[in-house]
Amino acid sequence: MAAFNVVLGCIMALIIILFTISSIARYYIKFTLFIVLSLFSASLPLPFMLIRPFDPRNALIPAALGRLTSRLLGIRWTVRGLENVDDSRGAVVLINHQSSIDLYVLAQLWPLMARCTVVSKRELQYLAPFGTAAWLWGTVFIDRGARSAHSVLGQQSIAVKDHKRKLLLFPEGTRHLGDKLLPFRKGAFHVAVEARAPIQPVVVSKYHFLDEKRLRFGSGEAIITILPKIETENLSKEDIPALMESTQMIMQEVFTKTSAETKLRLSVENKDD
């Protein structure tokens, strides 16, 4: 037992040293912590989720734990536009997609928007215990690129309209860390128009503290901006291309503005250090 403690202590000391002196080691250590802590946050309340399966409120405990662990990883969040949230009706919530740590964005939004449902790729469902927990809090899993995805999303229009659900989607489909949002996909807009429900754009500023190409994962701030709803009640399928273009323009403008703001703050912090 004493030998085990010595070995464990040496390993921990080595990890701390690498974390301190190597930015690449810090990148992998922080992402490993992100994965481990996310799995822990999801699996810990699993017994309580079984009491009321498929209830969006099941995600509130994992979301609270996620907000805590994001602070441990050095990520600070500022949420703006709470006055634009309307819980008296459903909505299709569109969020720009940058990284797997967008999971922390959902953790910020979940307690602020009632009856949230997330749309995710099918592969996540089989990542136990996280996929099991996501299934129990009502995540909608779809097969990417399959015709069934359109059918599943079409069914969600009923939940948005009749059950006042907030359907959270990443319209770009693919995560990236660029300066320009990727072209939006049509699925979310079809759901909104079919349900005659508003689109609620949510813009997350660029993760300047994260660089997946150079393997850098530092500390910093991200701004989450909840924008005013875009009504679709009087729109038809023929209006979707114009709706997609205007929505993306609005989100790109806010993304550029808030990203410049967080970049400036990060540069000031680095100078102070």
C-alpha cells in the first residue's frame, strides 16, 4: 500500500509539472478532465433520473455540476439577453457550434430556458453513462445525413408547438473554431416554420482560449448572447432560404462583435500577467 501511494504521488507530481511547463500537456490534461468530469456529472444523478425519465428537468443537476467544472478548467461565462427568453411558448433555439466544450454552453442555458430538449448525433447515445443520462433528460438523437433525421425533426415540431419545448440545435452541424459561421442546415428552420414557432438565436463568442490546431487550452471568458426571437408564424417553406440567410447574418454580426470583445479582454489579461 505504501509503495502504491508513492507511485501515485510521483504520477500526480509529474502531471502537475507537465501541466505547469507544457502547453501541449496542459491541453490534453484539461480535455481529459473535461471528459472525466462530464461523465461523472452525468452519471452521478442517474438514479434520480429514473424517477421521471425523459423529463428535461433531469438535466438540471448535471448542468449545475457542469457550470462548476467549467470554472475549475478556467472558463468564465457571461450570459446576456435574458430578457429575450419567453417560457410561455416553445421555440427553436439555434447555437453556433465550436467545440465539444459547447456542452458547458448547454449547462449555462438549461436553467434559464424551461423545457429544453437537445438534438444530438446518434453516436452519443451509445457513450454510456453519458448517453444514457442524455437519453433520460430527453435528448433527441438523430442519424446524421439520414432521411430518418428529417422525420425525427419533423416530429419535434409537435413538441415545440403543443408542449412548449425549447428545441436546442447547432445549425452548422459541424464544430469549428473559425471566425466565420459555417453555412446553416435547413432542418431547424423547417421545424420552426412547421410549428409556427419563433427562432431564438444564441451566439457564443469565439473560444480564444482554445486552439485545437496548436493544442492550446488556456483560461478565458466566453460571452453567450441570447438574441430576440425571430417570428415564423406567417412564413412558408418557400421563405426558409431567406430566413436562413437573415438569421445567419444576425448571428455572424453578434459573433464577430462579442469575439472581438473577449479577444481584447484576453490580451489585457495576458499583459497583466
